[in-house]
Amino acid sequence: MDSERAAELLASERQRIEAALSDLGPGDHGEELSHADQHPADDGTDLYEEERDAGLADALRGELAAVERAEQRLAEGKYGLSVESGEPIPDARLEVQPSAERTVEEQARYEGAG
């Protein structure tokens, strides 16, 4: 994959992730009511939403870190090569997952080992 296309894909991925993080916001889930006015089930819903959003934010920050590592590999001329074996990562994989660090087979082994 040429570096111009790689940079375009990574920029688009960064924008998507940053927008998703922004949409999560600071964790405000509506107006704050006194606990006397709030049904106990509302407390459970609020807690669930806060935990869900925290999990989503963690996952998005992980994706953003992967994009940053891919941008660094691009700057070093190593983009599109597996960080594990140095083998080329197919362009089709990079089109779908621009921050891919390994071939599909290597990623499957990596995830299976964890």
C-alpha cells in the first residue's frame, strides 16, 4: 500500500475514534435529580451506562493508541509490515483495519496466546 493511501486511512480512523470518544462525553447521563426524586432502578441504569461508557472509552483509547503506533510505523517506513515477523500485511486487511500490526494468522495466534 502506498504511503499516501495509508496516511488517508489512518487519518480517517483517527477521526472516527476521536469523534466516538467525544460523543461519550464526560459521563453526563441527563439531569441530576435528588435521590429522593429518583427511582432506585434509575440508579442502576445510570451505573450501567457509566460502566458501559467507561468500557467503550477504554476500548477506543486502545484503538487510538494502535493508530498512533501505525502512524509511527508509517513515518519509519515500516507500515504494512508485521511487527511480529516483518512479513507484509495484505492491503485488503489494511483497508479494513488500517492499524493492523500483524497478519491475520499471526493475530489469531497472538490472541490465542493471551
